[in-house]
Amino acid sequence: MAQLEYKELLDAGVHFGHLTRKWDPRMAPYIFMEKNGIHILDLNKTLGCLDEACNAIKGIVRSGRKVMFVATKKQAQEIVTEEARRLKMPYVTDRWLGGMLTNFATVRKSIKKMSTIEKMLKDEVTVKALAKRERLMMTRDKDKMERVLGGITDLTRLPAALFVVDVKREHIAVAEATRLGIPVFAMCDTNSNPDLVEFPIPSNDDAYKSIALITLAIGKAIEEGLMERKQDKDDARVAEEEEAKRLVDQEAAIEAAKVAAKYEKEAEQE
């Protein structure tokens, strides 16, 4: 995995925390100093935590499971949506519906309803049969559900992990994941509680550049995990083919030995 450089983190402003009066004392181990009333994060700790998080998330993806991206703050929505779509991972960037994980069966029903409405609106015969008001209401319902649930339409079971931007803002998502035993990878600013998540990444969760840098690093780890999984599948297929070929050759050798033994016996009898 390509390591991020210390300078890259500096240039992106990853080290800038919140005002000292807004800090959470539990972030103290990750804070380097105070400057002009602002806490400065220790980037050595950030690099260490990010490396640990990337290795863990790569292992999760390599096992064939999904990682859900959660980032509803405005400056994070675009970059997180793009990265999640590129990796074909589920994401939530509009708003977190309460019970999205703990009441997943009901959420799946809403997704099914959205798919049904989409099919109806694509069917010209059905659309023509609807009154203008009904069609307008259905379109609005579909747009609303697509905005909230569009990123998880392909999610058939609970994700194996969450990647969260801003622990404080996404506290409901973090609480649901904790309740279900789902590990959380999260960007933690100086006003966050890192004890709420399994893999805190001390970093500025407000600046676009900082969010983009950390998100892309996590995305790179996921991409590597997907590539390793594909390689594992290819290796397993080659091994199966070789084993099948070996068995065929073995059976052919046994048959040849039987035929040879038969001819030898007939020759002896003559």
C-alpha cells in the first residue's frame, strides 16, 4: 500500500484541529500542541492510525464483505459519493435514517418500494394510465427515497464495517454500528471522542482537502483488497483446474495400467 507522506498531510491541513475550548479531553493522546488558540494534531499519530486502519479495512474487503461510507456534511458529500461509487461500495451522504442498520429489514422494504416505483414510471402504459397528480407524487416519492437510499440499493445484507467522516455528526450511525458489533473507521477531529470507534484516524474533518486525502487513502486500501480478492479467486480457480487435470491424468494412468495388466494376463494364458 502506498504510504501517505508527512508533507501531503501538512499541505492538506490534516493537522488543524478545533478551538481549544471545544476540545474533547479523550483526544489528548493525539494532540501535538496548541497554537493561537487552536489544537494541532500529531501527524505521526495520524500516519500510524491511518496505516493500521488501511490494513484492517483491506483485510475486510479481501474476505468479500462490504464497507459502508457515511458522510452527510456538505464538504464531504461529493468526494465520498464519488469514491464509494468507484469502488461499488454502499454509501450514505444525504442523511442517516434512524434504524438504517438496526432495523435493516424495514429499510430493505423501502428500497424494494423505490424499485417498484421506478419500474412503474419506466412503463409507458402505466404512466399514461396515471393521473398527472398521481404521477407527480410518485416521482417526488421516488426522488426523495433515491436521495436517501440511492447509495444502498445494492446492499443485501449488513455491511462489515463503516467509514465515517465526523464522529460527532454521525453519532447515530456510530451508535447503531457499535450495537451490532460492526467496526467503525472514522476521521476524528479534536472535538470528537475516539473511544467510540475501533479505528480512529486523528484528522481535520472539516476541510475538503483533508477529507479528500483520508478518504482516497481508505479507498486505495479497499481497491487493493478487491484486487487481492480477485487474485485469490484466480489462484483458487487455477488450483482447481490443476487438481481436476491431475485427477483425470491419474484415472487415465489407472485405466492404462488395467489394460496393460489385461494384455499381460492374456499373453500368459496363450
